[in-house]
Amino acid sequence: MSKGHTISPGSQNKSRLKWVLGLTLLYLVAEVIGGIWTGSLALLADAGHMLTDVGGLAFALIAINLAERKATPEKTFGYYRAEILAALANAVILIGVSLYILYEAYLRFRTPPEVESKPMLVIAGIGLLVNLAGMYILRKGSNDSLNMKGAYFEVLSDMLTSIGVIVAGVIMWTTGWYYADPILSAGIGLFILPRTWILLKDAVSVLLEGTPADVNLGSLREAMVKLPGVADVHDLHVWSLTTGVNAMSAHVVLHEKAAPSEVLKRVNDQVKESFKISHTTIQLESPGFQEQETHL
């Protein structure tokens, strides 16, 4: 069990998430009421997207609180992965909402209903302001963690959707062409899917203990081998506990007469300073040491 506890990047941005969650929740209620009142599928589609935002932000906050708990004998790495599970749940829900939006757009395209365009424009305009505020709040932490990145992209896509709803509202108001509503709704669904797939893929990669995207394994191995006292490196593994908290295990073969404690310090300093690795497990081996390999 680790004596220390690395603070995840998500924890450092928790207050930002709370502010954006509050703003998003208030606008979600207004958008659902507005969508039902005006009969606009575009507004209801965006409300569905906003619902996933609220769920995703709430999941992220809960996961951050869990990730802040210290390691235990039963959970020796702590609860960092809770943040990744939250991102995975958010991606799965978002894909389901996108597919439902596409289905509803198909039905409405066959028989487009009349939409109250003016109230739709007012509601979408308020949504645009809310989303711009949310983007400003989350922008600084969007590169720090998968949770924050997902939250930022959610709000970014909402902002673009609000612009689209405004455009559709203007078209319906000035021309009476109500096909604009289901066409825009389908565009919202298609816009959400590829971005959500990236979020899903990143979350699954962490859960499968894939090499973090910001760590080049070849460069890491080369840097370790070049250190004084290191003859070779094998069984090198790097994975993420959560975004921004990387762990590494490796077998390091020593040169003859190398001081093990000095080599261990050099390796630890190198990987932590140059490759952003927070936790290391290093096995030092003497020249000629052989064992049955479990990984090649």
C-alpha cells in the first residue's frame, strides 16, 4: 500500500466542475420546458445532450471524491479508476442519447410538426450564453484529465448545438420551412457520436492498462538504458491509474560494480522528471541474472 497519495488533476479542478454543473442543471430545466412548449425536437435533442452533461459532470464529481480517498489494504492503488469509470459511463450514455436523437429526427423528417420559432430562439440564445460561460470556466483544466476533457467537450458541443438551434429557429421563423428542425437534430446526433467514441476509446484504454498517450515507451527505455550503471531494461510496463497519474514497473540490469542504490535513484529521478510517472516499481538485477519471463 502506498504511503503517499498523488492528487489527481481532476481534484484540482473540482470547484470548476461544481460551477458548470449548477449552470447546466438550471438551463436543462429551462430547455426541457421550452422544448415541450415550442414543440422543437432540436431543443429537446439539445436537452437530452444537456442531460448527459449533467450526468457526466455529476459522475465526474462523485468519482473525484472517491479518487481522493487514500489507498487501503484492499485497494492498494486507491480509487483513482473511479474517474475513468465515470468517463466510460458518460460515453455510453451519450452514445445511447445520440442514437435516440437520430431515430426521433427520422420520424419527424417524415412528418415535420410546426414549431414555435420565436421562443425557441430565446431559449437557444440563453443556452449559448450559459455554454460560453461553462467553456470559460472549464477551459484551463481541459488538458489536465480525461474527466475535465470530457466535460469541456460536452460544453463545447452544447455551444455549437445552441448556435445550430438558433440558425434553425431563424430559418423556420423567416421561411416556415420546418424540416430545418429534424435536419438539425440529426446533425446534433451525428456530431456527438465521433467525439463520444474518442472519449469511450480513451477510457477503455486506461481500464485495459494501455500505455498512456503522453508516454513514448521507446524513448523511455532508451533514456533508462543511457543512465550510468544500467546495462539493460526489460519487462517495461507503463499504465495510467487515472489521467495524469501514471505508474511504471521495470526490470533493470546493472553493470558490474554499479551501486544499486545510486542506479535506483537515477532511474526514479529520470522517469519522474522527464516522463511524468508518479509511481514506480523497479527490480534491480545483477549481470547474468536469469529468470523465467512472463512478458516479452
